[in-house]
Amino acid sequence: MIGTALNRTWQQMLHPKFRSVFLTAILAAAATLGLLVFVLDLYWPTSFTVEPGWFDWEWFNGFSGTISAAGFWFLTSMASYLLFPPVVTLVMGLLIDKIATAVEEEHYPNRLGTRDVPYGDIIVSALKLALLMITVNLIALIPYIILFFMGGFGFIILFVAINGFLLGREYFEMVALRHMDRRAVAHFRVQHGGRIFVVGAMVAGMFLVPFLNILAPIVGAAVMTHIFHNLPERSGEGARR
């Protein structure tokens, strides 16, 4: 099911609605990351100096500028990876209707999402997810760094597990709320939690790959729309009507 959904999504990537969401998300992410670099550069020390004591730290002071620059770019890279998913997901929360509508018009014309979700609820939901992702990833920052220097594979597993759960949950709700109320969405999400997590984990993994990460939110929204419409009919057809 997921393979078919992914294949159909790639075939539709040049759809005009996909392009408009893509450009909006990228501009928002670029502005946020640019602001991050600017603030860090403004306050980051150009060098670190250690006063002489029991040990001779002259060697450290001689390389302090290089150490400072390395620390700056390491922190910037880590922050970029941690901030990019919540920022673009926040944008997707406001624009996902375009992606879901494009997918449904192309593949499910008889099952278009007609339920009117208040825009205020969409904004609140998107903001809550973005803040939750930032908070959870900041809490996990020390384990991220430790696992990164231990080889990186553990970092990938932890990042995908944490963000896969959050992204899968939110993307499913964004799509499903166009068809059913929140109580039905919650029941449906629990019933098919495994598939929803796999899609979320796939999106989280894409966020770790340069260049591919800029397509991750659109791919996630489109694939989740396919997944929603292709879950067992006995579980969701009555809720969709």
C-alpha cells in the first residue's frame, strides 16, 4: 500500500498545487534558518581563551578561533536538522488542504474531503505540533549528540522514531479531519497506528537527507492522503460518508 502511494505521489510532483506549497514551505524554512544563522553569528564568540593554570593551555588558545568556528557550524548544522521539520510542518499544516485536494481530485474524485475545518483550529494544531517537535527534539539533544559521535546510526534511529511518531500522527489528522470529526479520527488513528507510523518514519528519514528533505513534507502529506483512502473499508468508509 505504501509503495503504491509513494509511486503515485512521485508521478504527481509537478502538479501546480504541489509546486505552490513547495515554494512556500522552502521560503519559510529558508527565512527561519537564515534568522538562526544570523542570531548565532551575532552572539557566538570568535574565540575561546583559557587562562593559564596548572596546565599549559597555550596550544588550546592558539586554535581557539578554529575551535570556535567548528563549534558554530556544528551547532548550526544540528539546529538546522532539528528546526527544519517543525518549520515546514507548520507551513504544511496551513497548506495541506491544497495537497490533499490535488491528490483526491486526481485519484479519488468521488471521495473529496468536504468537511469544513475552522482555519483557527488548523493554525492552533500546526503551532502545537511545531512547538512539540522543537521541545521534544531539544530534550533529546544530548542523546542526539552522544549517538552522533558514536557512529551516527543510533542518532538516525532515535530521530526517525521520535519525529516519525509525531509527523505520522499529525499528517494523518490533517488529512482525516477533512472527512471526519476528531473523535472518529482518534479512533481511526489508533486502529491503524502501525501504517501511520511507517509513513511518519519515512518522512522523518527524508528530513535527514539533504535536498530530499525539501520534498519531505509534500511527499508525506500526499502519501498520507493515499493511505487514508486505502485503509480497510470496514474501518473507515462509514466515517468518511
